Amino acid sequence: MMLLPCPNCGARNVSEFRYVGEAKTRPDPTTATPQEWRRHLYLHRNPAGWTRETWYHGSGCRRYFAIERNTVDNAVRTAGATS
Amino acid sequence: MSEPAAAVSTAPPVARTALAFPGPRRIVDGWELTARHATGDLVLADLGPLVKLTVRGPAEGAVRAALGTGFGRTARHDEGALAGALVVGAGPGEWLVLGPAGTGGELLAATRAVVADSGEFASVVDVTHGRALVRLTGAAAPALLAKVCAIDLADRVVPDGSAFRSSVARVVTDVVRDDIRDELDDPAGDGTARTRSYLLHCERSSGQYLADALVDAGTEYGIEVGAPPSAR
Ligand SMILES: [Zn+2]
């Protein structure tokens, strides 16, 4: 079992959450080129190490939040709420 | 050959809760409920007829002050506009208001007035018929819930008057610790004795499954289904 620290509810089983993806900034729809949209939607850094990502606590507070997770050993540290 | 005329009933409509149990049923306040009587030490009671309102608004502000509680805590209103209601801080900026059966119209109007007076924008929706609500009462209640819920139910983590939402038997459930006065076993004789009691609230369509899962998990503790030990 892997525990995720929800900023609202505290540590909960990862099965209560939905993984949203790497946290990154959405391009400005009025100026972004198709190449920039493609990069935003489909290309990810996917590092072996620390990554900042968004999770959704569907079985609890129903809020989105960011955490930092190490993809090598699944260690997590808090990174604050995103909404 | 003419069709026989359809039977016309003039009886008042009867509402049904999310839960049905084998055995006799009775009508209370226009709701069909099990008529079974539970006398054991661990009881699961169907509180489906209670009025249930959801309030959504800013988490920390005037609405929170007017409702008297925030995320993770409960407030029982004994006086004021919401007298008789139990307000549960179900989430950040999300409240559940529970009231006695049959008070839906008045409680909805009172809650809307309280929210309007706060000056903040918030929504109040009556979900009485859309949710399931049960009360699990007995000293063995935390041991039962530990089988189907990963949250530590120790007094230090979930004291009386607190609430959380988590997975209970894989159903997203609001769990509210609301201990009740123990009238039969009160050693001090001053009304301070309490029996462990939890309210469990989930979507209506998951209610029967949740109740069945609780009854299954409670068999080893002698769980019984029946009328609540306390009126509220
Ligand atoms: Zn949460």
C-alpha cells in the first residue's frame, strides 16, 4: 500500500486518488501553435527522480492538489494545493 | 370487450429509503421502514428519512460562521434558525445539513435564509431522496468499521463530533462520529455516559450495498438491523 499526503485529509491510501499527470502550465489557447499543443498534451518529462504531479482525491475532499514524487522509490513530499 | 378500469388509490404517496431488509415494514412520516426491533449491543439503523441538504460555498468565511462548523467537525444546533439540525463539515467548503424527517421545506428555507444573510454566494440543495444514511451504534462499531475502512478511529484521531470522507467497503462515504447518550448503562448517573455511534452517508445507489457490507462485517459482533436506539 502506498500512502499519499492529501493537504486537506492527511495521509490516505493511494486507491482513494486519481492520478492526473505531471503538473505543468497550459499554453495560452489564443497564441499556442499546434506544435506547442502537441508538446503540452503528449510529451512528458518522465524523469527518473523527483517530479511534480497533480492528483485528485475522489474518495475524500474531491480537490486537486500537487505533490512531488520520486519515480525511483515512490517517496512523496508535499507541494501544496492547486485549486 | 372493455378493459377493466385501473384501480385508483387515494392513499398518500409513500417514500422508500435506499435500504430494504427482509421482514415486516411500517410507514413512519410517509416513509416505509423496517419494523424490526433491535435489542443487541450493535445496531444498524436506517436513517434514510432524515432531511439531507448539501451546502457548497467558500470554505472559510461567513457561510462557515453561520453554519457553526467547518471541514472535519460537526455542530448540533439547539436554537436559532437551524434548531434541530446537525451540520457536518463534509469537505472544504462543503457541508451536510441533517434534520428531522418531514422538516424538508422549513429546513431548506431556513438554511437558504442563513446562507443569504451571510452575504456570500453558496448553493443549498435538498438531497434527501438521493442519499442513503445509516447509524451504526455500539461499543463494537469501531472494530467493525476497521474491517472496511482504513482510517484510524481512535479517540485521538476521530473524536466525538468529528467527520471525514473516505472509502468504506469501497464506497465513498461520509463518516460522522456522533456518540449517543447511554440511558441504560450510566454508572455516574449524571447522563455523561456515551455509546459509540457513527452516521454513514453515501449516494443512494450504493446504500443497500454499504448496509449489506456492514451487516456482513458485523456478524461476528452480533449486529442487528432495526430502529435507532435514539430518536435522532
Ligand atoms: Zn483529500
